[in-house]
Amino acid sequence: MRSLERHRDVGAYALGVLDEADTFRFEDHLMECPRCAAQVTAFGPATRQLMLYRRSTPRLVHPLAEPGPGVLDRLLSEVAARDRAGRRRTLLALTASVVLAVSAPAIALMARDGGGSAAITATTDELSGVWAEVTTEDRAWGSHVRLRVKDGAGPRVCRLVVVGLDGSEETVTSWTVPRHDARPNTMLGGSAIRPEDIARYEVRTADGEHLVTLRPR
């Protein structure tokens, strides 16, 4: 996958329509590209609106249908071009235009995964000073996880680990903390462990050092 194609895959990644291999390659790119990380975060409101629409709308298209590349390109261009003052208005209009343009194929793709309520938990570790917030959404295949973390002790490589009630562990996502940068970073990932089976989330360094623990509410 060329660099330009990685940038253009932001919209597809945010909508959850990349295949497993492309998702893996894009997440590697995401750790090294602040521009794409910011755009993935900006897609959050639009993605939530699509999910709400999905839950209230019956599936009308074949489950393997996909949105055309032109739709994703327009979605990415709209988000990149909007200014701060018009952010909320543009995102809502963008959501409506996607629904009308693709007649719900992207929604149908996400509908295959099921969907459920999202749970949010956040805390700051007194020893490390690292703050983290995890949003977990129930899916048919497991848990969709969104992590926001503030860590001013970089540079270092970190990872989010999900620990199940049975003691099993699964790494959800990993990232590189910039040098002395305490601004929040946002990462997306997924786990085969269902939300009700998760005992806790742990942010650790690549060397295994514990930074912060979050427990589901």
C-alpha cells in the first residue's frame, strides 16, 4: 500500500470497511502519522451518527455491498476542509450526505457486526501520571475499543492490553508516545473478548512496565 493510499484510507478505516490486512497496515501507518490520527478522531461524530442510523434502520442491501471509493474520498475531503467554527454543522451534513449517497451500504457492513451500547471509563495513575480513557462498544465479534491517553514521559512505545475475567490477555493496539508531549492521543482497536467478560484494561510500555489500569464501570 503506497503512502498516498494510506492517507486516503482514513475514511474507510473510520467506517470499518477495510479488510483485515489493510486495517493492520493502516494501523501501523497511523502510529507514525499525526495527520491521519487527527482525522480518525474527527470522524468520531460522523461514525456515531451512522451507528445510530444503523440501529434504527433495517438492512436493505446485500451484506457484501460496499460504498464506492468516490464516497469515501468525499467524506475524507469534507472532514479535512472544514474549519473549527463549522465543525459540528459540517459533520452532521456530511453524515446525511453519506446516508443518501450510498443508500446504506456502509451501514449494512457495520450492521453485520451487531452493535450495542458504549461504556466509557477514565482514570489517572498517581504513580506514572498517565491519564487514559477507554470507550468500549459491544460487537457481535467482541469489543470495539477507542483509547485516549495523555503521557508526557515519551518517547516510548506503549500498548493497551485487555485482561479477561478468566485471566486471558489480548493486546488491542500499540502506539509511540512523542517526546515530552502530553497532548491526548487517540487509538482505535478491537478485541475478541466481549465487554461483559473484560476485567480491566492496562496501558503498558513495550517492555511491560505498568502505566495505568482502567476497570469497566
